[in-house]
Amino acid sequence: MGAAGADAKREFTKSGDGPRCRWCGRLLPPRSGPGRRREFCGDSCRQLDYQNRRRTADAGLGDDQVIVARAEIDALHDQLYLLAAAVEDVDHDLTDARTVADHREAVEHLLEAARPLAAVRFPASGVT
Ligand SMILES: [Zn+2]
């Protein structure tokens, strides 16, 4: 891997580091001063985490378990299926790709399938 590749990897790793919201997994903003470490990005995540802990306790499950609506799992599986299909398409397309345009088209196809997953915060809403 050349220097540009190493820099790109470092950039990616750097953007993914740091404490994350206990509920949605988003990166928390840097601490602005002394005090207790933040665990959540906002009140809605704190509330959803609280509700989930109550439900899991009622169901005899541990704090590390999450109760999720069937519709959320189904939607996630649909997106994963589309991503897997795109990976297969792009794998095939790249074997014949010759031009920059061919590669660009392959990457765009993959990104189209990956973007919705990059935005997923799971579970999004908890069970109501
Ligand atoms: Zn959050």
C-alpha cells in the first residue's frame, strides 16, 4: 500500500474513534469540561435506552440484550440483501472493467446500496 492509501486508512480510522452513544452508536461530541462522561447523544436516546432496559428486565433478559420491532429487523435484512446483491454485481463487473468510467459505475452502484446502511442507527426507535 502506498502513502496515499495509508493516509486514507488513517483518516477513516480517526473519524470512527471516540466514545459513542450507548443507544444509537453515534459518535459523541468531545467533552466540553469536567463532569460525568456522557453516555447518550440526546434525551431521546437516553429515553429509548431506559425503556429498553425496563423491557429486557421485565422479559428476564440482561442489560446487553435489545428488544427490537420485527419491522426494523425486516427492513435491515432487506437493505443487507440489496447490499449483498450489489457486492456480487460489482465483483462481476470489475472482472471486465477496463476504463475509469467502468470503475466509477461499479463504485456508484455499490455506494447506492451501502448508503442507506451507513445511515442506520439500530434500533432506531425501540419497541412501542
Ligand atoms: Zn444516540
